[in-house]
Amino acid sequence: MKKVLNVLLLILAWPVVLLCLLWAIGALYFDLPWATLRTPAAILYPLAAIVIAWRTRGAWRKVGVIFAAFAIVTAWWLTLQPSNDRDWQPEVDRTAWAEIDGDVVTIHNVRNFDYRTATDFTPRWETRTVRLSQLTEGDLYINFWGSELMAHPIASFQFADGPPIAISIEIRREVGEGFSALGGLYRQFELVYVVGDEKDLVRVRTNFRPGEDVYLYRTTLTPDEARERFLEYITVLNSLHQRPRWYNAVFANCTTAIRSQRERALRSVWDWRMLINGKGDQMLFERGALVSDGLTFEELRAQALINKAAQEANDSPSFSQDIRKGRVGF
């Protein structure tokens, strides 16, 4: 019986340690500071671990060798620190921060670029002042660029006496750095809250980036709830301005970060569609979080597509009003 138990434990242990080894290979490949060494390290590291394990006597000692190799890489990986001081791409060159004085919130580094194409633009960073007492609604954009399973949400807060403030949670890419879904599982990217004008954050996706669709929904948030959510964003972006954090494709991405920025007791019930977020609007519809006026989800979503209206409005001063005309909830 003892031998059988030992064999069963070994059978269970090997998949675990091999997964650990695979994770460590990814950590070296994506996060090693010296780019030229990443591929060689990702190849030589597992070979060395396997050779040492093969030459080690005893099944459990072999497991121990692989796990020790994983532990060494993990110990190094945990020392990696995020930074606000890198050669950033111009779209994320600055981090937003805000000052709160009673009812008045002054937001610095609000992005409002003048686009000619998706890659040809004149950077413009602004300071905006809003009053919490004038915050009336919360809107939600859902941006698709490829798979229907994955999307990017953008929150937008409406003020009775001024233009909307949009907030997009993104990776903060360095110059020459592209997006990698696998890299997002490691410490390749910093997290950034981009605060911007809708004519920037929305229009660049509808009018300048090919193959992207954007849907606009009015949420059922009351003014008090919208203010609470707005201040949650402000709290986090102020924190990131002082103390950068890592983006993570699972635990701190464009959607899961929205949930985690809330107090634990106030967080909504976990749903798999928070991770496979292309279904996030359907989840919100089912929870009654979107104004629907009695439409089915399919009907609501069909009328929520704003690309055509955004392209017609283009650089009009009334862009935000034009893309909302005739839609449910507006």
C-alpha cells in the first residue's frame, strides 16, 4: 500500500513540477532584462534542469531538482519591480493624476490627441476640472478588435456642465514594445489608467484603427453610484502615479482591475465572463446593469454599435452627443 501511494503521489507531482518548469521558461523568455539572452536562457535553463534531474538518483530527488530550478527563477522574478521611468510610447507617456478639493476634482494629464492616422498624431495633454455634484451618468464602451471572446472596456462619466471623462485601463508599452498575451501573464508590462477625451480614446478606435468595433451602453448607475465608481478610478490612478504596478492578463487586466479596485465587500460576484470579457456586456445585461428599455440583449447590442456615427461625427465638437443620438438610454 505504501508503494502504491508513493507511485500515485509521483504521478501527481510530475505534472505539477513540469508546469512549474514551463512557467519558469516563460519568465526567462519574457522578463529577463537582457533581450539577447532571453531565447538562449529559455532553451538552456530547462535543458540544464532536465540533465541534472536525469543524473540524480531517486524519483523524489528528481522532482526536487526540477522544483528547485523553478524556485530559483521564481525568487529572481519576484525581485522585478515596476517603474514609471521608462522610454514610453507617446500614447502612454504620461500618467494621469488628480487633486480632490471637496466637490471639485482637477485631473492632470488628460489625453486629447489630434489624430491624422492611428500612428500619426499631435500629442496633447490637458488638465480638466469637474464637479462631483454634476456627475450624472456612467456609460460603458466595449471595444472589439479580433476575437468575439475578447474585448476592451472603457468607462465614461457624464457631467451636466462639461464633456465626458473617459478612462481606459491598459498596458503601458515602451517604445518598440508590442502586445503579447503570454507576456501579460508575467511582468512584461506596467498597468496604466489612461484618462482621456472621448474624441481621443473612442474615436481612435472607431475612426483610425482598422477592424475595430465599438459598442456604447448606458449603465443603470445612479448619480451617487456613478460618483462612487468615478472616485474608485481616481484613487487607483493616483496610486499608480506614485507607485507603479504590474499589469497581469488574469488578475490585473482591463476588466479584472475594475472589479479589484472596489472594496472587497462591494465587489460583484465572480463570473467567467470577467475573464473572457468579450461576453462581458451580456453578463452586465443579465445582471440588470445596462439600460435596455425592454430590448433583448441581441437587439440592444445591435443598436449599440457606434462606428458609423463616430465616423460621421469625426472631429465635430459635438462628437460625444452625436454618437449617442437615438440610442437606448440616451
